[in-house]
Amino acid sequence: MPYPALPGMYFDTEQPWQNLVISIKDRNIASIAFGWTLGFAFFVLLRVFRETQRVGRINTYVIMIWMELFASIVVAFMCYLLLQQVARPSFFFLFFILMAWAIQIQLLLQIIINRICILLDSKRERRLLKWSVAGLMSLLIITTYCIWLPAKLQINHKYTRINEYWDRVEKCIYLVVDAGLNWFFIHKVKKRLVQHGGLKKYQRLVTYNTYIIWVSLAMDCLIIGMMSYPNELVYTMMHPIAYIAKLNIEMAMSHLIIKVARETGIIVNEDSTAHAESTAGAGAGAVRTAKSMQVSVQVTHTRHQDDMELSEQQGKTAWSLQKGSVPYDASIKSTIELSPDSKDRLEV
């Protein structure tokens, strides 16, 4: 005999709905996690503001970091209200928690890919990386909707049993993808540094970013570890902490990639997500994303010369020998014109 379902759900359950058993210990853990989330969110919010100001306009990267932060805060509030029994579980309540989680995992990986694509010369490689990861994450999200949501709605015991295994498998797949993308990023950075003479001044920075990648992966392990806690909903409070911390790490990593890219000949246009080819050895086939400009360089040298003096007479350059120490002052002015139609002029 089918039993009535939760409010807002149009499916009957196999057994009567069993209310969540939440102990005082569960509430305390949820409160501690919620406090940590709010503390991290405040500092990450300031950093997101700074990143927005640095970019100077609304682009894909800015939209992703704002949505990632917003989704993490939404998950924190909804799960906290559920564990404090302020909000009652319903189909739409659990559905929106899952939707916010889907935004979290999808956007965070795309933020990682966004910085990797700066180092990829081929447009085809960039598209392949973006869409392959997006497709894999979409499959995970759809599968989780089909398993996790019916399990939490207590449709039948089969979904609950499958979810016990699938939830861990899904988190492990995400961990592997996250680790693979970060390893690929560090590999490309080191390879580019070696190709351009080592750039030893950035080795310490690369080492530091390698360490914080391990911290980022530890956040995924924290979520997987908390899934063994008796109350199956307490681990959801670890998601906001982990993803807000990972977002902060990703914004810190962006400074490394910008420095390395510029030092190794890539024009980084931070106002968009466009990629610029390396200007070194690119020749006529180089792709320029920066606008054309006229550069005027004026260099003044002053030196003392015992036997020689450079003088200009009637528009011609002549060398004349002088005895004794004669001060010499020569001004050389060169103009590099990148575009005849450009009105911009940079003087150094």
C-alpha cells in the first residue's frame, strides 16, 4: 500500500516517512561548521570584490566566482536550517539544495580550467578540455539527481542502499578530476618555465601553489570522511566550508598563472577570457588581443670619453677625435609603431 509523500512531492513512498533523528551532537557540529563557513565567506567575499575590481568588467570568470560563492552560502544556510529543524524536509527544499551543490561542483572545475586554458596554445585543446569536463560533471549531476534525491525522499529502500555507495563513488570521481586538472596545471607551468630559461624567481611561488593544491584536495577528502558520520546529513555542512576554501585557493592561483604567462610571452587580457598567442617567435601568425598602440621610447645616455666624441653637423653624423676628457651627451629617440591608425602613444 503506497503512503503519502512529502509536501510538494507527487510520488508515493514505499514506507511511511520517517522523520530525521538529529541529536544535540549533530546540531553542535552543524553550528560549528556553519560558523566556520560564515567566517571564511566574509574574507572570500572581500577577495571576490578585489578580483572584480582587478578585472575591471563583468566577464565569465567574474560571474563564475560570484555564483560559486553564492551557491556555497545558499547550501550552508539551507542545510543548517534543516539540521536545526527550523525548516522541514520537502521535495523542493531538497531539490534546491541539490541544485546549489550542482552549481558548486560544475563552476569550481570550470574556474580551474579557465586558468589552465591561458597556457594552452590550441583553441581546439581549450574547447575539448572545457566541454569534456563539463560533460563528465553533467553526467555525475544527473545521476546524483536520480539517486540521491529519491534516497533522501525515502521513495524505497533500493535507492537508499544504492545511494550509500554512489555518493562515495561520485565524491571520489570528483576528487580524481580535481587532482588531475591541478596536476596538469602545475605540469604546464613548470614546462613553460623550463622552456623560457627556468625563471628561477618563480620556483618558490610554484612550490607554494603546489602546497595549497594539496590543501584544496584535502577539502574533498574531508567531505568523503564525513560521509561515514552516523547522521547522513551532517556531511552536507562540510560542502560550504570545502568549496569556499577551494574558491579562495583558485583565486590565489590566478595570480601565479598571470605572472608566469606574462613572463613567458603570453599577452593576458584580463578583461575577457580570450587567449593570446606567445609573441616570441610567433612571427606574422601571432594573434593579438591587445589593441594596437604607438610606442615612443626616448633614451638618454651620458658618458665620458677620452678620445672620441660623437657630433652632428648639418644633419650628418661624423666622428671627431678630441684630446683630453670630453663629456658626451647623446639623445636617441626611437618610435615603434604597431599600427598606423593607432592614436595611443606610450612614452618610456
